[in-house]
Amino acid sequence: MSYLQFLKTAAFRKAILRIVLIYVGVLAVTWFGLMWYTDHGEYISVPDLQGMTLEEAVASLEERDLQVLVIDSIYDKKAKPGTVLEQSPAPESQVKEGRQVFLTIYRNTRPMERLGVKEGDFAAVAFIKLHNKGIEFDTLYEDNNVYVGSIIRLVYGGKRVNADSMIPRGDRVQLVIGRAASSRVMVPNLAGMTCKEVETILDTLGLVCNCRFEPGVSSPSTQDSATFRVCRQDPPFDPSSQGTTPGRIVDLWLYNEPCPTDTSNSDF
């Protein structure tokens, strides 16, 4: 029997039919198996979690066989800490069982921010920097012809701070800003005082203290600074003078008592 004659026989037709039936059967089993495995046509509605605490959100999702993952947290002083801000997928979205729901929540603790503002900065620039960092501030203006429109000092919690100080976001600092002054300040006689005493006096007068210690002493912390006393000052004390402008630096030379007889060299 030739090949063409075989193709016309009932045996060939039965073989072809068996192959087709097996193929259709495999497809049907695969289809229904995937339907069962993926719960085809069965979806879960995502609840609205905004405003819930994290614990409430987790409980609500677990009831629907959904998982939760916190992907971000932000700070807002007006919001209730630990509550949900945003979610993905959005409320009422239809998802499969076991799907992860991503949450953004409000922080429980305030982040710390580097102050980033230093003495001498323009006040207008300092305002923008602090606003962007979420740090509140008050302003106090002092007569100071050297720092007109600029920061004279920064105060936080009653203490002087600098650009590297870490401040909780939302807290308040005080900016002391210089303004033009026509008045003159008389530099007092500071002889015999300690650096700390001088700083207090000059600060109230709007003057800047610059203490210099005797050779070999790079910082007052290296020895008891209370034993070092002013032996020379510039500008000097002169009751007959017209004084100096606010913001002027007053240079002071301090020695451990007693003062040397010759203090004319200002470069020690």
C-alpha cells in the first residue's frame, strides 16, 4: 500500500482524531488548572486606609488577605503621627488575594535638621534656608553697623548655636540681625577681667569680643581660663573719645596673672 493510499484509510483518520482529542484535553486541563490556581475572576476590593493608624490599616488588610508594606514616612506637625497619608493601589481598586498594599505614613518622631545658617549670612537668605528645612524662627534686631542686614548670632534654647547645630524640624530659633545705627558705644575699661566676663559685657553693648591668650595657650580650655586676665585691649579705654560703632571687634590680650610689664607686642 502506497503512502497516499494510507492517508485515505480509516486507521489514519482515527490516529489523527486521537491526537486532536489529546491536544484539546491537555489545553482544557491547563486552562482550568490556571483558573483554579489564580482564582480567575475573583478580586478583592482595596479599602480606604487614609487617616487610619498603621495598626488599624494592617488589621483591615489582613481581613481581606492582603499584605502591607510601609515604603515611606514623612513629618507634618499638623498631622497625627503614625497615621496613613497615602496608599497604592488606590481605594476600591480590584486586586488579587495576597497583593501587597504600599503605604506612606506620618512619622512619629521629628527629623533632625542641620541648621545650615551661620553668622554673617544675609538675613533674607537665612529666612529661605530655614523655611525650606521646616525650622521656625523669630527675629531680633540690634544696632550693628558691621552686620547690617546680616545675622549677628543664632540662639536656640537660650544658647548660641552655629551652622552645624542639629535642630528638630518644627522647632524655633532666634535670629539676631544687624541694623544701621547712628549711635556710638563707649568701650569700657576691661583690664583685669576674664574672657567670660568680658564677653558678657561686650555682648550687652553690641560689641564683639576677640580674646587672645599668652604664647603656648591656644584655647582657654587648655588651662583654667579664670586665671587669665585682660592686660591690654584695642580699642583702648578712653573716656574722652567719641566711642565706636556697634558691631566693632574688641581685641583683648590675656595673660596669667600678673600681667607682663611690656604688652606692646600685639602679635603674641
